[in-house]
Amino acid sequence: MINCNELHLIVKLDRLDTTLH
């Protein structure tokens, strides 16, 4: 299981990735 901090990081990276593409 991933904790909240990791989930936030994943979401941030996902948003960045979406913005870049």
C-alpha cells in the first residue's frame, strides 16, 4: 500500500506529465 505522501507525489507528477504533453 502507498501512503498519502506518495499518492500526492504521484498525482503531482501525473498533473505535470499531463501539462507537458
